[in-house]
Amino acid sequence: MDHDVAAGEPAPLSPLSRTTTLPTVTIGGKQGQVLFSGLTPTCIGLYQVNVLVPNDAGTGRQPVVITIGGVSSKPVDLPLR
């Protein structure tokens, strides 16, 4: 995190608690633009990643994979139309 949040405490609304390493996100095998990666404001221990879906990601159920620090998530399907 770019600044510490005490264990068991909710992340503040301001300033946002961003990850120090920006993840990559692929949707349908295409890289999306990550807008935010960090602790979810007002929640305890919950991370969120906001990403723009690439125009060429396809339609239907598309796999989403998040990679950070050399570790990738399992694919999760995202329905697109």
C-alpha cells in the first residue's frame, strides 16, 4: 500500500490506499486499462481493481485474469455484450 491502514480498520475514503505495484488485467486475452488498484474505501481487508474493458475484448463470456507481482489469478468469466 502507498500508505498504511491499521489491521482491522476500514480503508479511508481519502486518501485512497493504492497498491504499490499496478496489476495487469486481461479480459478476453486483451489488456485492459487499470484505473485503480487498492483497498476498497470504508471496507476492511477488501481489495478492488477498477479496469476499463478493451473495445476488442469480444462478447459473451470472456475470461478475466489479474496479474500482480508475477502471480496470476485463476480466470473468471465476465459476461460482455
